Amino acid sequence: MTTPTAQRQFSLVAGEASGDLLASLLLEGLQARWPDMKAAGIGGPRMLARGFESWWPQEKLAVSGYVEALRHYREIAGIRRQLKARLLREWPQLFIGVDAPDFNLDLEAGLRSRGMKTVHFVCPSIWAWRADRADKIRAAADRVLCIFPFEPALLDKLGIAASYVGHPIANVIPMVPDRGAARAALGIAPEAPVVALLPGSRRAELRYIAPRFFAAAALMHLARPEIKFIAPAIPALRGELEQMLKSSPMAGKVQVLEGQSHAALAACDATLIASGTATLEAALFKRPMVIAYNMHSLSWRLMQRQQLQPWVGLPNILCGEFVVPELLQDAATPEALAEATLAWMGSPERVAALEQRFATMHDELRRDTPTLCADAIQKVLES
């Protein structure tokens, strides 16, 4: 369905690589509904490829943990202040905050209090931790676009308008990934055992997690020298990841990729992966994984106090049990990471059962997300 209108002006903010992917798919739906629409704000390369105008580099917002956020607070607060002033001057028909709740919810609340319509895309995980955010969401967004099917009912009980739009990535990733084609594209032999290392898409994550992953890879290499290791890196951080690799025991033994995280997940037999959206992508690729995370000790203590569920990784949260291992903070030792990853490599029956579980999850998350997003946004615009 296409609704002819005067040119639409939207503003979006997506604060990291996963938000860039989500926002690019949302833009697909908006452009189909309003072909001459314009969109600007803060975004990454996928959004730019759709004609989006980014006023600041997306990397400016990509920080993780309380301590890292405090270190960059002045710069980030300055960006938000300047962005708000510009939006109030230019007054787009709608502001859409894509994930990045610490940045976007306050911005949305400020804009909405002045009369601008706002949408938040991806419900903050108030069902997992920081339930106190409910009041902030209610003040910030005219409507929340939810990517998990259980979220709208939860938000409705809290007096927050919401729409389930499916998970955009579930439509991007095929139900049966072509491992052979991915390996051919990456120059990897069809029969080689492959482990993908995904230590995160933020600078702080690389600093805290990548050295542990490389040390774990070294232990796996000693145990099974035939394993091929690949590590996708977002372009802005590839140089830093390569420098870390050079000073690790795995120097010269890991193939670093320019982006291509989906190719890496399609090609691998198992992945050692930082907690975050990438874990859901790995599940949709039906790959066994070991989820790990490490951050500043103060950030970890603060986060633990607000955690509401025993799981951190999205695959485990959606399944309601530990279907894949989680090794967090002090538990994320190189020895434990290596042992858990190698366990997947030698357990074909366990892997097959996990693949079936992930296929069921994939089917539940597949929806026509671009169209459903456009439908929900049109309701806000017409309200």
C-alpha cells in the first residue's frame, strides 16, 4: 500500500552497528510507503546507503558500560543538545530513536514535550533489567516498535502504545544459510573446521573482550591446529582489532574481515561471541555459540544489581533456558572460553538439536517488518 503525500521529513538516531542494520530496514519500509521521503540525524553505513544524511559519525555514540559512558558523557551530551536544537528548528514530521535508549529516550522525551511526534524502535529490555525505565519510555514515545512477540502485551499493561513488527534481521538471514557459498566468498576450504570470533562492535568491548578471545583461540589452536579462525570487524575499528591481534598469541593466525559478520556466521561451525544483538544473528544462522562478556568492574557491579533474569544472551532469553553457555566477567577466562567452544565442535547431536531450536525461533520472529513499521508509523502520523 502506498499513500501519496507531500514529502515526508523524518529524523532517526541509531547509535551502533546493530542499530544501523535495524534502521536501514526501517528506512526500506518508509521509502516504500513515501518514495520521496528524506531522513537525517545520526546513522551508519547501511543507512547512508539508503540516502540517509548523518550529521555526526555514528561511532560517537557507540560506548558501552556505565564507566565508558561517563568518560564520554560531555561529548555525547553535547551532541544530544545540538541535535535537539537542530530538530526543533527544522521540525521533522517524526523522530525515530533506534535502540540506544540511554541517548534516545531523553532526546525523545524532550522533543515530545515540545509537541513533536516520536517513535522508539526496539523496546528497551525492561523485562530483563532496568524495569525503572518504564516511566521514561511512557514519557518519551508515542509508540514503541517491538521486535519480540511478548513485548506489546507487557507495554500495554504499563500504558505504553506498542506494535509487534517482527525482528528485521529474521527476514535478512535465510532459514537455511548457505555455508558453502559463504566459505567460497571468504576463501575458506569447504571441509575446514571454522570458529568465528566476534568480540563486539564498540571500542570498549574490543578492549575488554578481544584479548580474551584471542587467548582462547590460541588454546583452541594448540588443541586443534586445523581450526580456521575468522574475525569480522566494523570498518571503523578494524585497525584497532588488528593491532590487538598483532600483540596476541594468534598474530598471523586469524583472518580479519572488513565487516562481513553475516558471512562469518554463515561460514563458521561455532562462534565465540560477545553478548548483544550479534548473538541473535548467530542463532538465526543456526550456529552453536559461546556467549561472553567483560567490562569495567564497576559497570559490571551496577548492571548486576538491575538484572531481572538469569540469562544475558538473547538466544537464552527467548528460549527461557541456557541453550548456549554464557561466560561473563570473571568467568570469561581464556581456558573456559576455549573449552566451551571446542565442546560444540565435537558434539554433532547437540548441535543438531540446537539448530532445530533456533529454526523454531527464527520462524516466530519472521514478519514483514518494513511494512509493519511503516503501518505503525503512519498511525502515529495520523493520530
